Amino acid sequence: MTCPASTGCCWSTRAAAAAGGVGSVSSTTVYVESAAGVGEGARTGFASVVTGLLFLVAMFLTPLVAVVPFEAATPALVVVGFLMMTQIRDINWSDYGVAIPAFLTVVLMPFTYSITVGIGAGLVSYAVIRGAQGRGREVHPLLWGIAALFVIYFAISPIEKLLGLG
């Protein structure tokens, strides 16, 4: 089954999001990773199936992780982080409406230990800044809706604490 190229969403992505919910994994993470795959050319969902099968095989290899000392993995993580950071060179740093949300996304993910918080802060700040710049029409209505949902997501915990529920 192939997905329309315009949507970038396929059956495997939807299935992964549902399975992620069962496993208490953020569905936002699934969609962002899927979008990254689509950006690299994986449009049919077969890449997600192969990735899932490789993770299934990797489950049986997890005892080997105990053989490798933690210190040996650190250089690999540094290289992965470096490769991820090289992507920020393509951000238009002269446009505050793009640069500030990108900065918040990049910084908040590691500091909050949550990809969802980073993405949410980036989306909300993008919509708010574009609106404040008088360029709110450039923001797709769906993005305004997602930003509003993220505002609710961010507000739930403080409201619960204020009411003594959490």
C-alpha cells in the first residue's frame, strides 16, 4: 500500500503511532521520525516495516549490550549528536520567526528529556511569533490547531497543581 506523496503518512506510520501509544511512547515522535524517513525518500512504508523487523531481531541481541561497557558507546553518541547538529546550518537564522522556534526545539528536547516538549514548544512559538509579526496567514490552519492543542498539553499540569489534583 502506498501513501499519497502529499501526505507523507502511510499505514505503517499510523500503526506505529497506535502501537507506540500502547507502549507509552509519544505518537508525536513516531510522526516526526516518519517525516524524516519520507524526507529521505521512504514513501511506501516498507522502510518502517524493515526497521520494525530489524528491531525485532535486535531484541534477541540485547544481552550483548551487557558485554559492551558504557564508555565504549559514548564516542558513538557524540558522533550521532554531531551529525544531527550539522542539520542546523540549513535554518534561516536571520528570520526570527524560524530561528527562535528552531532554537527552542533543539534546546528543549535534551533539557526536558522529551521530544514532544521540544516539538511542541517549536510549533507553538512558530505560530505565536508569526502571528505577532503580522504574518499569521502564513501559518496553516492545521498548525494553528496543533499549536492550540500543545498549549492545552502544556497547561494541563500547572492547572492540575493549582487545583491540587496532581
